[in-house]
Amino acid sequence: MLLAAQIVTGIVALIHVYIVLLETVLFDSRGKTVFGLTDEAAAIVKPAMSNQGCYNGFLVAALALGLFWPAPAVARAFAVFGLACVAVAGVWGGLTVKRVILLIQTLPAVVGLGLWWAA
């Protein structure tokens, strides 16, 4: 069960690496298309998206610490914290932005939390 929890945590981390890239360095080329924004809307929200990308980077950091910290109890704490934050952010995004965020962010994070609980 521990290996499954770590694999799902890694998948959630990779999803968020992609999100960070979309919200920051790839925003003008790919991000605005993925988020369904016109050029005008993208120009307005670009600074906020970059800031949001920074926060998502912190989620990636917590998840990475959960995967690579040498002390198992500390690693578990980071993983659970990171997944809980992703789940909460996903629920908020699903309620305020697009429902599909519930599937892309929240569901994998909740599965990961369940696996860590079972491990």
C-alpha cells in the first residue's frame, strides 16, 4: 500500500508541475489555450496566473518532500499535507472555476490520501 501511495503522490506532483508550467512559463503559448482564454482575457489575468503558478509550485515542493525525505514519518507528513492542500484547492477550483478540476486535481489527491491512510 505504501508503494501505491507514493506512486499516486508522484502522479499528483507531476500534474502540478504541468500546472505550474502552464500558469507561468507556458502561459502565453499553451496556458491560455488550456484555460480557454482569449488573448484579451489572458493579458488581464496573466499576473494572477503567474502568482497562482507560484503557489502550485509550493504544492509540488511539499509533495516532493513527501516522496524524498529520508525519515518516513516526516515524509508521510509532507505527503499528506501536500495532498490535503491539493484536495482543498481542487474543491475550491471545482466550485469557482471549472467542475473538471474536481477530476483532475481533487480525485487523485483524495485517492492518494486514502492510500496513505491505508499504508
